Amino acid sequence: MDSTVSPNKTPSPDTRARKRSKVIGGIIAVLAMAALAALAWYLTHRTPPQAAGGPGAAAGARGGAGAAAGSGGGARGPGGGGGRRGAPATTVGVATAEQVDIPVTLEALGTVTPAAVATVRPQVSGVLQKINFTEGQVVRAGQVLATIDPRQSEIALLQATGQRQRDEAQLENARLLLSRYRTLLEQDSIARQEVDTQAALVKQLQATVKTDTAAENLARLNLSYAQVKAPISGRVGLRTVDIGNLVSSGDANGIAVITQFSPIDVEFAVPQDQVPELQGRIAQNARLPAIALDRTRSATLATGRFAALDNQVDTQTGTVRAKARFENTDNKLFPSQFVNLRLQVRTIEGAVVVPVNALRHGANGDFVYVLNPQEKTVALRNVTRGQATGDKVQVATGLKAGEQVITEGADRLKDGAKVTLPGDRPQGGAGGRQGGRAGEGAQGERPRRQREGAAQ
């Protein structure tokens, strides 16, 4: 008996491996398609957690979806079934309208200008003998800053004094002669014409003495000008002449420049639309506080008050120049320095304010969403915008203090919509737990059926 086996009846190992791979690949493909179909059904039929009443309902929806995927289309859990009954509630942020006093301020860019600037010039000519100040020193009005050679002025004073004394002696002699002439005239021993001539001479000499006295006082004044004194109080700048130079009153640069630092002014521009209100406050003699801030508006340099308003509008800029005055005792303000000025024009007392992000603008104007805390709904209410300050804005009409307005999530709201607050406790917990258990059962059933299919 021939025991040889035909090669066509016994499959080779490679052939068996290929067949086994095809079967396994087909099973994997079927399982993948089933998983994709279950995922698509879950994504298209799931219900938002807000509509079903909280996290519990969401868990129920997930449980129902898992059961449907495992059994090929079972009933949804309790959470999923209840999600279609109403629109989902939106989680929002709220704020309470407050009643505060709002300062109405005017913001402007200002330039620091000294209240007074004086160039120290000599009033007489002469050689500069002494300088009594240090550059940058703070001086007082009347303080001697420099000394000019006084000898010429002293000589002129002596000359004027001598002239006055000589004319006074002649006047005294003329008065004595006039007295004698009047005695002789009473005795009829002299002509009246000589008496009249002598009286005229006395008057002439009196006028001469007055002129001499004025010349003497002028010479004394010029001698005092030999000491150059500070006309104002302030800080002395860099000197322009040195000792030994000939100076005169015609020198354009003078000896030095004094700048007054305390008080000091800040000039700024007021828009012409705000001028009437500012003029009204000035007419009431109101004291308007002013604050000078640094370049970044983070630090206060000085505090002062409104000083003056110009009388013309600049046609190029449409503004009116104004001035605020500061004591500047600590010298934080420097001439020609740029500062940010904040002028408080008035104060709105008892204004109702809300956060800026609570106020919205629509086709009918500004509005806010007001919260009904009992029903957890919102109502659209038209309001009138008022003064803004920082992160707050005034609501002039349409809102009362104590009412709650929506600050976050208002883009998804409409009039009468239901909302959920961040601090609210979730609802529908029982349904969620039941749905979760159902989902867990379905999810546990799916692996068992997959194992059975693989075994077959």
C-alpha cells in the first residue's frame, strides 16, 4: 500500500497562517465599524448636562448611550430622555449695582511752567568784583548775589552831596538878605523892586536845592545798585559771567537766571465742549482739586488746585489753555516737565454704578440683563449710560441700587432666558445615578459579547 500523501490534500503552514489572518482581520473590521456606529449614535443623541438638570443627568445620558452601543439600539437612560424637554440654562456671572459718589474729572497732558522767571541783570555799569551765590542754589528775594566795583558810584554821590550843600548855603544867605530888605522896606529905606527881586532869588535857590537833593538820592541809589540782589525767590541757574568782567544793564544774558519753583504752575488744554461747565464752576468760586501724575499715571507728584482759564479758543486745536497751581514744596515738579493732569470738576453724589462689562449696546441703545434670583431668569432692560470711571460706569436711568446684572455669558442670553449661577447646587442627582448604573451595565455587557464573538 502506497503511503505517500498527495501535496494537494495537505495545506502548507503558510496557507493556514494567511487564512487565519484574513479571519482575524475581518473580525477586527466588523468590531471597528460597530464601535464607530455606536460613537456616532452617542454624539448625535447625547443631551447637554444643563438641560437635564446637572451632572447626574449627564451621567444618565452617558449610561444610556453605552447601553445602546452594546445592544444595538436599547432605550436611553433617564438622564438622556429628560434632556430634550427644554432649552439648556447658561452659566453666567453676576454683579450687584452699587450707589457711590463719582468724581467727574478732566484728564489732560500738561507742561510744568514756573510761576515767575527773572534774569538777574546789573542796573549800573562796572567791573564784577564778587559773586555770592552757587550755581543751582535756592535764594530768597533781596539776597545779594554779586557785587560791582562801587567806587565810581561813591564819587558821584560825594559830588552830588557837595553840590546840594553849596546851594543850600546860597539859599540861606538869600533868605537873610530878603529878611533885611523887608525891614528896610517897612522903614521906607529901600525900593520895593529890590525886595521882589530878592524874593525871586530865594525861590530860585529853593528849586536848585531840590534838584540837588534829587541828584544826591540818585547817586545813592546807583551806589546801592553796586550790590546785585535777587528780584524773586527761587533757584539760580548757571551763571553767565565771571569775576573781573565789565557788566552793564544792557547785557542780554545778565549774570544768572532765577526760576521760581514754589509755587509752580502746570499749563494744560481744556476741550472747548467742557469749557462751559468749567466756567460755571469758576463762577461759583469752587475750589477744583488738581493732581499731577507721572508719565505712567502710577505715582502722584503733587496736589494743587485750578488757577486760571484763558479767554480765547485755539482755532487749530479747539481747546482753551488753563493753568493749575501747585505748592511743590518737595520740588518734584520741574520746569518744562511733561505730566498727566487730573482735574476734578465736580462730584456726582449717589450714582448707581455697574461693572463696564455689564453694559451692552444694541439696536435700541444701551441695555443690561437684570437677574430674577427667584426664577433664575434674566430680563433685558434699556438703560442710559452716564459717567465712566475706571472699571465702573454710571447707569443714569433704568436701574436701581441692589439689583443684580449679568457680567459674563451675556452673549448667549435673550430676554427671559434661564441661567445658572456658579454657586448653584446641581439638580437631578438621582436620575444621574440611575443612568450611570444603567450605563455601567451596558458597558459591562459590551466586552462580554465581544469575547463571545471572538470565541466563535
